[in-house]
Amino acid sequence: MFSNIYNGGNVPRSSKYTLTVTTTPMGGGTVSRFSLIKHRVRKFGAACSAIACQRGGINDPRFKRVPANIIFNNMKIIVAQTAGFCMGVKRAVDRALELSDDKSGPTWTLGPLIHNKQTTDMLRQRGVSALDENSPPNAPATLLIRAHGVPPDVMERYKSAGYDIADGTCPKVKAVHNVIERYRRDGYSIVITGDEGHAEVIGLLGYAGDSGYLIQKPDDVDGLPPLGKICLVSQTTFGTELFDLIAARLRERFAGSVIAVKKTICSATDERQEEAKRIAQSVDAVIVVGGKNSANTQRLVQIARECGTHTQAVETEDEIDWEPLRGCKTVGVTAGASTPNWMIKRVCDHLLLLSRTKGKNSMGAFMRLFDIMANLNLFVSSGAVAAYYASCAIQGVKFSIAGGVIALFYFISVYLWNSLTSIENTLHLDISKYRFYNKYPKLLLLLSGASTLAVLVTAFLINRSTFYLMLFAAAAGSAYHITLVPKGLRGLFPYKSMKDIPTSRDLFVALAWATILTFLPQTIGGAAKIVPSTLAAFAVVFILSFIRSLIFDLRDIEGDRIMGRETLITIIGETRARKALLIMIWACVGLLAISPAVMGLTAYRYAGTLRYLFQIPALVYAAVFVRLNAGIRPNHSALFCLLADAIFYLAALGALAAEILVKR
Ligand code: SF4
């Protein structure tokens, strides 16, 4: 059947289409029109068995035959760089989390901090709620000013009522306040473009006082009274084009007056909308994540739909309607300014999960298996085996398979146990893992116990010292989450378990890795002794595992903040932590590079120094990884785990290469 479909609006229903393009060029806008038609065809559940490029017909060299199941298997998710919190909202939410960590009392905001139910629910649980002005709290508490800002008299009123004011006003909004104050002092009338009743506009009008006038469209200029000197400013989220039209009309009407036009529009909104448009034009479907009552989220939905791309607006991953996405090759994900990154990540993770579980094909099954391996911590556990190999090589001890098995099962059991006991932490970080652990808690507990048993039995069969080492390691690994300090003693020691000690996780984890993987080769060999190569192996394993922990902390910073967990990264902040981590890595590279000179070739044989030098690639890889993943939202948790754990695989490869060279 031949159909002439130009806009995709009247695609007849059928189970199968061959979608090609006529040899007549379709002119401007062809790509988006083609994508619109393609989408309409798919909407009816039909497979597009052939897709042609726009200029030629069936003979065009770029003509591609794309079987529907391949498209389905290879669903690619493009996440907008601008998706999620803008700087001002992020700053206000971070401030709210900081205040909630400081347990001195509740924190109130004037109106919801952001238009996102999941985030406001989470903040409410942590003691940050919107103030009901009709029944304010008896005891004055902390009042957090939202990113929109408030009029100065409101700020003063709460200050004199005894509230502790935490100013979360966005610096860009604050800059508009400053402009208004300066020009008002100089005798200017302040004309503000913005939406009537918007919290930010109320604040701006408060700063303008009697000199302020609010207008929303060019025609409103005619309604202004005669004015002398005029300063035109804008609500930060106002439309640029509309502002320019209003400015032109103002200049026209007040031609003889001094007019200072201050285009105080924040670029964040424009950039987000531009990117949403670009993405919508190049993908098969768009998912916009954000609150139903968030105006900027709804605007993104509208923009994407205007591009003719199938668009879904979701608040959480559970609202994704899979059927229309079936067969989509590329899905774009963007989000409003009040959507947290953890929710964007959850939506992406869930999309990938759906694309694997809903399709009965080998690639989907393989990717699902990949996820299960990550959820069972198999990548990090095999990384431990690799680090064990490197440790053996650095110490000049023969690698034993039994030792590798012990390392593998020990780390499986400990990571499983710790994941099970802190599963609520992954709710904001890794939805696939969260669901997996909630689905099979008993089975995973059993697996963890069986792994510990396997470790202890194997160690016992080797010798006593290996058994005692692993018994101690198993006890220490399980004790991390257990309450150790009774209530009565908390006055002396304020932390109830080891995990509550600030920054404990990274240090304890690295210490555990280094201790076990350094001494395991020695106990298996029969005697534990501390010689310089023991210290070198300890240092290498400690540094590699510490770097790995920090890499995960960088990924999890938002979730850790939400859970109130104090890691090194949450304490010193992401930017500084990233820099510190890079400095640490390069310092280690430097130390390894000069190790032959420092240690002296006479004290250490050539083979020894080569083993240290060959650990440098693992560190360089870590530096590149830390550098490249800055600002990138990982939307594939399993792949992230594999890439992060590759540090250990490279350490083992380095050790292997050194061994081969030494033996030559
Ligand atoms: S949109 Fe711009 S001005 Fe408004 S809060 Fe975000 S960063 Fe600040």
C-alpha cells in the first residue's frame, strides 16, 4: 500500500510499514518531519522495517535497513547536560541539607523549597518543611529563604521575631535586588517584567518599593504613569524575546527619558529549553522528568511535543509508559530545574531495565546479566582478586588460586552484607540495585552467609594463620554497620557504630582491602612478616581502594547528602574533593615514578622497582576517569561499576607485565 504522508498526521493503521522517502526532496525541516512520521508509524505498534535518509529514496547510499529488534536492543539514552537543578536551586537544597544535618532544631521555608514532591518529602523527613504562616511554631527556629528570595521587610519581620535566617536566595536573584536598590537610590523608577504573583517577582517589587511597576507584555507599557529616569529589570526566568519587545516599546514611549535597560534574565532557563529542543529533534522519544506543578518542566514538555517527538512527562520512574517506547532506538531525557539528579538517574536506570526485561532476546538477557553481576558486587570482588594478584607480585610471592578464591568470596560476602544492611541508601542512587535487594533479601543474605562460610572453610584447610586472618576480617567486615556503643556510653563516644564516624567508610574500606590483600599471600605462604615490600604492597592496595571509594563517593554525593552521611566528599564539597583526589593520584604517580631512585637499585633489585613502576597505568587511568566523569551523570550503574573497578584489573595487568619482563 502506498500512502502520501506529509506531516505524519494521517498515518493509516496497519501492522507493518516500509517507511521510505520519495525521491522528491522534502525541503526545509525534512529531518524533523521524517522523525515525526517515523514516530506516528511506530505509535501504532508497527515495525518500521526500513528507514531512509531524507534526500534520496530507496537507492540513497545512506539508506539503512534497521530491524526493529536491533533498535529495541540498542536503546540509547541521551541525558540533557542542563537537566535538573540549576545553580540557584542546587545551592538552596544543599543549604537545606546542611541545616538538617545540624540537628539543633527544625528548619522552615516560606512556601515549598522547590516544586518537586519527592525532594520536598525527603526534606520534610529531615526536618525541613514549609512554614504555615497561620500557625507558626512556638519556639522560633531557622528560616531558610528560597532561591526566589523575599522582600526585605519580610526578612526583617522574621528576624525581629527571633528566627535565625539562612539566606538561600540565588546569587543571580540577589544581583537583581542589588541593581534595583542602586537605581532606586539614584532616583530611578523601577519597571519590572515578570509574572504577577510569582515569588521572585514579589521579592523584586519589595526591593523596588513605591518606585516599582510590574508589567508583563509590551502593551502594558502604555498603562505606565509618566516617569522620569527608568530602570528596566526582569524576573530571572522571563522570556528574552518578550523582554526585548518590552524594552523597545519603553524606549519608544519614554523617548526623552534616561532609560537603563538591565537584562537580568538567567541563561539557565534558555539553555535548558534550547537543549531540550535540540534533543527532541534528534531522538525517537523524550522523557521529561519533573513535578506536575513545575512550570518550567511543563514548558519543556511543550517544547519537545512541538518538535513532533513522542514525549512523556513523569515525576518518577514508575510513571514511564513503556508501550510507546517499544522499538525506540534513542530516547532523550531532560528535566526541570527542580528535579534532583537522583530522580533523573532513577528514570534512566529504569528505562534501561525496561528495555532489557521487556524484550525477550539475547542482547537484553546479556545486559540484564550484566546488571545482576554488578548488583551482586561481582565486578568489585573480581577486582579484589586482581588486587590480590598485584599484591603477590609486588611482594614477590607466588599467586595461589586458593588465595584468589578467598579474596573473591570474602569481598562478595562483605559487600553483599553491607549492601543489605544499608539498602535505603541506594534508593537515591541506584534504583536497579534497590529493587534487586528488596526483591531477594533472604536469598542474598543466604549467599552472603554461604560466601563467608566458604572463605572460612577454605582458609581453615590452608592453615591456621590464614584462618585467623579471615576470621578477624569477617568479624570486622560485619561489625561496620552493627551498633557497638551502648546508649549509656554515647556521652563519651557519640557514634553508635563505625559507619557513623565521619569519613570512616573510605578509610575503613581501604584499610580492610590493604590488610587482607597484603597479609593473605603471606599467611598462605606460611609466615606473616613485615618487610619493605609488605609496606609497598599495603600502600599500593590502600591507595587503589581508597581512590575507588572516593570515585563512588563523587558519584553518590547527592544521595550521601540526603542520607546525612559524612564522607570526605560531602564534607569538603565535590569540586575541592575532585581536585584533591587528582592531586593525590598524581602525587602517587610521582612517588612510583621516582621509586627506583628513592629506594636505590642496590637495595631493591631491578625486578622490584619494575613492579612498582608498572602500577602507574592504573593510577593514570584513575586520574583520567575522575577527570572525564566530572559533570557527567552516570546513567548506567553497572557500566560505571565495571569502569571504576577496572583500576584493579589494570593493577593486575601491570603486575603481570612486570612479571613477564622480569622473567625474560
Ligand atoms: S533559574 Fe537562574 S536565577 Fe533562577 S534560581 Fe536558577 S540559577 Fe538562579
